[in-house]
Amino acid sequence: MLILSSSISFSLFMFVCGIVSFVGARKHFLSTLLSLEYIMLSIFWLMSVIMVNLGGDLYFILFFLTLAACEGALGLALLVSMVRTHGSDNFSSFSVLQC
């Protein structure tokens, strides 16, 4: 029971660190993508710990991992597109009003 409690508290600590990193790193698009992937990793860890201890179905975890990989691929595609059109991944060089 102590191992379950410490695993859940560790994954929640990882989630909070990811949120703080996401909110604090708004200058570069790559750093926001990395913090989003860290948040997904912490949620994956939390779900896997809970599902293993409850004896649940592990196919949902694989589905979540597939969606996280698709989210990462979409983020990298947006990063490449942004670097090609604007020259860098700084949000300061990116203007919403520009077509």
C-alpha cells in the first residue's frame, strides 16, 4: 500500500512539475512541446499504476499512449512549419495577425 501511495504521489508531483514548466516556458515552442510530453508521461505513469493495482484493462493505456504519440507528431509538424515560415521557434517572432 505504501508503494502505491508513493507511486501516485510521485506521478502527481511529475504532473505539477510539467504544468509549472508549461506555464513558465512560453518563449520557445519546442520547450512548450517538451513540457506537454512530460505531462503526458506523468499521466501515463499514473494511469498505468492505477490500472495495474486495480486489475483493469491495459488496452486503454495503449490507446492513450497512441494518442500521446500522435499529439507529439502533430506538435513536431507544427514546429517544422513554424520554423520554415517564420525562421525560428520564438513566439515573439510569430504574429497571429500575419497570414
